[in-house]
Amino acid sequence: MGHSTLFRRALVLFAVTFFAAVAAGADTIVLKNGRRIVAQNVREEGDKVTYETSAGQLSLPKSIVDHIEKGGGVQMADSPAAAAANLAITPPAMTTTSGGSEIENGAVHDGSIDREYIAKLETAARGGDARANASAALAHHAAAQFELARGDMEHALADERTALTFAPEEPALLMNVAYLHLRRSEYKQSLDYLDRAHRVAPQNADVAKLAGWAYYGLNKIDQAVAEWKRALALRPDPEVQAALDKAQRDKQEEESYKENESAHFTLRYSGEAEPALARDILRTLEAHFSAIESELNFTPPDSIGVVLYTQQAFADITRAPGWVGALNDGRIRVPVQGLTGVTPELSRVLKHELTHSFVGQKTRSHAPTWIQEGLAQWMEGKRSGDNAAVLAQVFQDGHAPSLAQLEGSWMGLQSDTAGYAYAWALANIEFIVQTDGMGDVERILDQIGSGTSTEEALRAVLRSDYSDLMQSTAEYLRKTYGR
């Protein structure tokens, strides 16, 4: 059976499976500024809209919400390390004294932050009065939580840091700054604040919980296991238990593994793999690193972990769907059983997965799946020729998924359905690159990394929203690959 026929058949399955998943999945909160938040358990409570994401339960003032689309999106994927650990962490709560609610309501009301009110509290705090300092700290903390709820990590972090200047030994503030660094995949910076929090509150389970995530993100499995065990000893927590179980599976599998490293990679491999293969893989990865570094004008600051598995160990450890041939969940995980050298296919897989590491670190793990997978395919050398006619026809018939629906995780999709999603992701990235060059992709990633939503980033760089981009991509496919 030809590839085109298979692909057309996959379209039918996609329409049934993907949109059924959407209907059973998350809701979409549409803000008045056009931003869309994909979340679960969205509900209206008084003058607020509460919802749940990987950041835990958050809320927004109802005054900034335009409407809520029920079942309108796929749940957003966690950051690579978060997905690997299966750990959803919530910003630590800050206990307030009497008058705390009044300060919080004064700092944030009517859908915005009252900077004049906060400035008055800062002025009062300059006198050195402990209560005035606590009030200023709480006001900035309230502002940070409001910004976090809107997805504005940059300003949330700035406000949380300012709060710390007024209450430098408040454990909740230290943990919130650490938490925001974790959400930005800045693990070393997070540990700096967690070390301070541990000195102030050595028996706080949340400090150990967050530290475990930070160490896991740094590929320091032993330290992650130790921190999560300490967290569980202090307080039972099913999220920590799930993370610990995952980390211990890694640890047990890799205890007998050998290790090698290069300038940008730390590689662990089973004794069944040839040392020469490990060295060859490192050389290939370094060559790909230089190429992607040049294309994206970015150098990942942290060493990248790579693990080589047997086929069975890869399935046991990652628990990924059968159609997944390799995985990047903070570390590049590749099955290499039976290989003695780097084949063209393995080289392609390594470049694909390495692209995920670049995009993840450049965007602080905020890039949606369609950008991640589209760019990874482009970097490995794939193009849309074989699928162009079908994709263009699907778009013309009105059956194409929106890019908003391709933002979240695809791990629950069936093989044929996933193939269709990958094809659309590649087509959109290909159009962007072929129209104005990789510079536009670089600028979009920078915008996303600064906390801008993906659609807002497209508007800023391409002057297009999701609908415009899909239309332009379909026209590009017809023009470039049409008969």
C-alpha cells in the first residue's frame, strides 16, 4: 500500500481519535487580550476563574476573561524534566497574618496590579518596621501570583524576588522564587534559593520536594532520589512518590552502566553497547550540537544527558507508546541494541532529539509540541513533499486541526494519528523557514522563552495568528509541491 493511501487512511483515524481526545480533554480560557490558557477543571467561583495546570491550582480575575471554551484543547505538556518525573508541583502557599487578605486585595484588583498601592507599602517599609516590611513583601507576592496565573513568568519572578528583599528569610518566598526558576528550567538557580530555604526551614517537605525536581532536571539522579525520600519522610505525598518511583527505575537500570562525556554531553550506556559506539555517538552529537547552535544562535548552558538502552530497557524505563523510537524528557534516551556504529538513521534520530534539548533550554520548556516536533523534523532533514497534497486538501475541506489543538502532549495518540500531527507540525515550520529564514524561528523561540504565548509570539514576529499561519502553510504546500 502506498504512503499517500496510508496517510489518507490515517486522516480518518485522526479525525475520530484526535478530536475525541480533545472533547474529553482540557478546557480553554480565552482572555480579553486574546491569550488562550489550556487547563483542566476550569470553573467560575465568585469574581474569579479557577483552573488547574501543571503549576497546580491557579486563578484569574473574571474581569480579564472573555469566555471559556469547554473541551477545546489538549492538556498542555509539562516541561521535559517535569514530565520525566511525573511531578506536578504547586507554588508553595504563603501563610498570612491578620490583614493579609486586605493587602492582597489592595495589590491586585479589577483585573490588574495596583502599583501605586504597592509603592506606598514600599515607602512605609523603608522605616524598618517589621510589619511594614511583611506587608510590602506580601503585596509583591500577590502581584507575582497574579502574573504567574497569566503565564507571565518574567514579571512574576521579578516581583517574587522583590518580595524577598523585604522578607529575605521567609521560606515560602524563597520556595516561590525557586519554583519559578524550576518552571523556567533554571535548575542551578533554583537550588541556590532552596539551599537558603533549607537553612531557614530544614524540616519543610516542600523544600525537599522542589530540590528533588531541580536535581532531576540536572540529571543528578542520586541526589533527586535522596531529596524525594527526605520529602516523603517528612510528609506523605503521592506526587513525590510517583517521581521517586520513576527516578529509582532510572537508578536501578543505570547502576551497571558505563559513563563517558564530551564538551556538551554526559553519556551513560549499558555494558551491552560497544565503547566504540558510545564514542562515535558523542562525536556525532557534538557535530550536531555545532550545527543546531549555529542555526538557532543559542548555546544551551547546561550539559545534556544521554542514555543508550537495549530495546527492552527503553520500553521499561520510558513507558512510551510503541511508535516512539527515542525520547527526550530532559535526557536523550535512545535504544541502540544491535548497533556497532552510528548509522544515518541513528544520526538523524540523535539530531532530532538534540533539537528538543536546544528548544527546551532556549524557551525554558515553554515551546508547544507542534513547534518542538516541527523544528526537530526540519533539523533532521525531513520535508513535506510526500504529505503536501493530502495536507492541503485536508485544510481546504476544513478538517485540519488548529495549532492550538496541537500545542499539548501527543503521547496519548495512536501511531497513525501521531503521524498526521507530526506532518502538520513540520509543514508549518517549513513554511516559516522557507519564507523568511531561520531568524524568524529564532525570534519566535526567544519570545516564547520570555513568557509570551505562542500565538502572541507569532503575531509579534510574523504578524500572523494561528489561523493566518495555517492558511499560509496550506497555500505554501499547494504552490511548492502542487502538480
